[in-house]
Amino acid sequence: MNLGTIGTGWIVSKFINAAKETNLLQLSAVYSRTEEKAKQFASDHDADNYYTDLVEMAESDTIDCVYIASPNSFHYEQAIMFLKHHKHVICEKPIFSNTAELEEAYKVAEENGVLLFEAIRTVHLPNFLSLKENLTKVGSVRSSVLHRIRYSSRYDEYLNGENPNVFSLEYSGGALVDLGVYPLAVVIALFGRPKTANYYPVILSSGIDGSGVLVLDYTDFTCVVNCSKISTSYCNSEIHGEKGTISIDDSGRLTNVKLTDIHSNSTTDIRTNQKENDMVYEIENFVGIIKEKDKDKYEVLKELSLDVLTITESARKQNGIVYSADRE
């Protein structure tokens, strides 16, 4: 399938390189708002076509699917445009600003015979599958603490009086939707939607959450999700059971996953061989679902995205974090 991309940041370059590694997607077109940047990005990645007009790109027959990695608040409008032109859409996380947008986009995708995916790569990783397979070995889960706490270079810009997208209500930013979605997606994929979810954020002067603690109640146990763009953690994430504990070095990449038996105190490395560019796994799954018309796998991913967005939207609104997109 021929691929088009929206955005020229490092994440787009990484996705393109992963696509080339899989040999499943052929980069055909790129988009940027300026011709100079679009032309240079196309040259850098050997794309035959570049666009500065999204309508023209959507109407073109040069692509079969598009990867969207623009500012969060642009995702919905851009996705709808391409879905209506019968293009499959892979949208970088967070997929949209709220559940109303997501439900409408799924409807538009179905009406036009195409599929919509959210690029939460974590749940597609071989190490996530290994984690899931080994989960029963910890016995009854009683608690978990997962986090994604990383100081953002954009925070320096924010402190200097600038308005980076990720710290802006207008662009649907904040720590929970930018970083918290990684551990949250892992929790939801493992345990399903919680009974309740309560968020305790640090609200910055711009109105968004610079950091926060999300508490998920599963009746028999509690999951805590910590996220921050204004500080950094050097601790592992953990899932605690009555028989053992699983430790995870990075809830976004799962590069190092270990299982410790709490009775024998023995530790087993349960990670698998995982490629350096871990975006290859989501690409393989997305293309496989499209080609095989695997409705069951597609529905699982749809439900995951909806559950994650339902929780982040509720968490925001509990604390008066209202995006511009919520008012439209």
C-alpha cells in the first residue's frame, strides 16, 4: 500500500523508517504547510510526491493510507478528510481530543469502507505480549504503579513565556494525553476498563496538566498511573501480585520486563527480542488487519482507543481541563 504522511517531526521520520523496514508500506507522499519543508522532507525520505494542500493530497490517488502526526487538535479534521476520500488512517496518539470526535470518525470510516487506527505502539510490542502471557504467574493482582514521567524540553520554552502545543488547551495538550496514555493503554489492554477513574493533576497557568496521578479502581485491586512533562523518574513501573511482581523499565517501550517470584526471590527476564525501531510491530498489525479484513482484531483496537480516550476525557473534565475542541 502507498503511504502518505502529515507532519515533518522526528516521529514521522521514525514511522517512515519503520514502514520501509517492514516492506508493507511504500512512502509515496508527504505533507507540510510550507513548500520548502515539504520538498525537503520528501527528498530526505525518497517520496515521489509532496503536498502543501491537504485537500489535494486527500483527493490524490497517490496514497492508500495516511499517517497523521500533526498537533493533537488537528487530528480529527484531518482524519475525517482522508476517511471521506476512502483512505485508511493511522493517527498518532492521542487519536482525538474527545470521544465525540472518535465515535464520529469511526462512523465515517465505516461509511467509506476504510479503517481508522490509533498508533499506541506499546500494545503491539512483542514484550507486551510476553508481559500479558506471564501475568498469571504473579497470582491475583493486588496493585500496580505504572508511569511515564519525562521532563519535556518544551517546558523550558513554556517557562520562557512561549506557548508550545503540548502545553496548550488550544492544541489539546497536557501530560495525561501525551505521556499518560502509554501506561494507561497497557493497563486497559491487560485489565479492561476500570470501575472508576480519578485524576489528581498539577494544573499549569495555561490550564493544562503538567503532571498528574490517575487512580483506577478495579474493585479487587488499584492501578496508579503517574505522568509528567515537568519532571523525570528513574524508577521502574510495577505490577504486584500475591505470587510475584512484574517490573517494567519503560511503559512506553517495554524494552526490559522482568518477573520476580516473591517467595523464592528469583527473577526471570521475560522480554523477547524486540527491534530497535519498535513502530514496525504496529505497522505489521495495521496492514495485516486491512489486508485480511480482520474485524475481530480491529474491534479490539477500536475498543481500546475508546476506553483510553473515555478515561482521559473524564479525567480532564473532573479537573476543569477543557480543550477548545470540547467547545466546538
